[in-house]
Amino acid sequence: MEDLNFRKGDAKTDVFGSDRMLQPSPIEKIPDGPTTPEVAYQMVKDETFAQTQPRLNLATFVTTYMDEYATKLMNEAININYIDETEYPRIAVMNGKCINIVANLWNSPEKDTWKTGALAIGSSEACMLGGVAAWLRWRKKRQAQGKPFDKPNFVISTGFQVVWEKFAQLWQIEMREVPLTLEKTTLDPEEALKMCDENTICIVPIQGVTWTGLNDDVEALDKALDAYNAKTGYDIPIHVDAASGGFILPFLYPEKKWDFRLKWVLSISVSGHKFGLVYPGLGWVCWKGKEYLPEEMSFSVNYLGANITQVGLNFSRPAAQILGQYYQFISLGFQGYKV
Ligand SMILES: *Cc1c(COP(=O)(O)O)cnc(C)c1O
């Protein structure tokens, strides 16, 4: 018999020939004891070995490539929890700078040094925040008028992304869907207005419909809505779901009005991890001014060493994406995003 010990001390044998590797990977229970980092790494890595490489994933708009320096910056920040603003105050400032840059790309009229907006995990959280703000503004107004506020609705085309179904279900706000047809491939303003009433908290046009890439005509909607609001006495606003378009239109079609230049557009959301060109998960939402962000949505906690005021569904969240976004802004510049 050949001496089978000849490979003892060989790192490869220690990993692939280990007792732990002879067991199936855990499915239901945490293993009894520890194993070496090398073995654990190999087991976890191998579980995903057979799937596609992210860069071969052509079914997503989400970023699968950032350059070496961006990746380095993000990896170096992987252990930073954004919410701990007192420990990492420079990141809180960087977040504010990103919000300013995004708000200005969308032609925010806000004069304050720090524009009104929030960091999110993706467009989903950002859409929810925009939707909740619209709902709370509507509710407050209804309460003040002594009118019922138990049947809110919003209007969107059937091209909506699933987040709006979640928003409708989780907050119990009726979703009114304007059909898309071969003749009307984007949200038809007149059809949308037919679905509005005193209980409509907002209309949600989409910039970059997930399924078609088409843009709802926000300018036409804004114009029709202006006449409608004047006639009815309502003040139904617009939240633009610009998950993809928010980082495309400002660069490619800066003259196209879909953003805060329009009267009734009070909030806009975007995915930083789509055409913001940052690894997942990152989203942004901005309001036209701080008067449109209801105070009830800012939560103050005395925690982690100071008073923190925060807007968001999540509390703890990764900070690395903020460094990634700020890096991309600096590194690519306006021209870089354009090409
Ligand atoms: C992708 C997308 C969303 C959801 O965005 P996430 O960043 O994945 O949460 C919402 N709306 C539209 C139009 C989208 O394309």
C-alpha cells in the first residue's frame, strides 16, 4: 500500500479531505462545533459555484461591476453601520452631499444647504418613503378639514413594479391601475385623472418602466393634473418612481421635464444600485422641500452616543454604498454618467 500520509499538511487535502467536508452542509441546524475558516470558506463558496457569474447576468439593471478602487473603498467600509452617525460623522456628511447631488440632478428648487431626502436600501424603500409621505400629508389635510381619511388610494399604470403592490398591501392603500395597451404604452394622463378622487394621495408615473423601459409622460400628466386640481379644488401631487430613469434622464435628456421643475412633482425616488452604478443595495428619495416630508416620518432616538434623527424603514444599514456612490460621482463626473 502506498503511504497515504504523504499529503499531510497539504492545505488542499486539509480542506477538501477534511472530515467536515465529508458531511453535507447544514440545512436545518447549526453544526455542533466549529470548523476552520478555510473549510468553512470552501463550503460556502462551493454552494454558489454552479450559478452564473454576476457579470454574465444580463437580466438585471442592478450594478454588477465597479472598478478596482470603488470595490476597494466599499470593501474597506464593509464593517460600518451607517446609522452610527456619531462614530462616523463624515459618512453622514457624505450622505448629505450625495442627497444634494441627486436632488440637484433633478432640479430641486430647495435653497437650503442640505436638501431634503433620504438614503434607502433600494428603490423599494425609497418608493415606500415617498408614498408614505404623500399619504401622511393627505391624511393631515383631511383631518384638518374634518373629512374621513380611512380610504386612501393612489393611481399608477399596470406597468408598476412589485414595490407598489407591497406599498398598497402593507399600508392598506388602494392601488388604482391604469391599463397599458398597445395603443397606450405608457400612463395615459386623462385615464389616470378619471381614477382620481378626493381620496387620492398621489399619482405615480414611472421613469423607465421595468418591463418596457418606457417613460410615462410626466410633463403632460403634470399639466393635465394642474387643470384637474384647479377644477376640483384637490391638490393631488405626483411621486415619480424613477428607479432607472432618475440616473439616465438628467444625463441624456436634461431638457426633458419630468422632475422638480414640474409643479406637482413633490417627491422622486431612484435606485443608486441601478444606473447610479453602485453595488446593491442603495436607493435615494428626495422631496421638493422639507415642508413635503412630514415630521412624523423623522424619528429621533437617543442611541449610540447622541441624538439621531432618521428617516427610513430600516435602522441599521450598510454605509459602504454611500462611499461607492460618492466615488462614482467624483470618478465618472457628469460626462462619465452620460456615456
Ligand atoms: C427596480 C425598480 C423598483 C424597485 O427597486 P429596488 O431598487 O430593486 O428596490 C421600483 N420601481 C421600478 C420602476 C423599478 O424598475
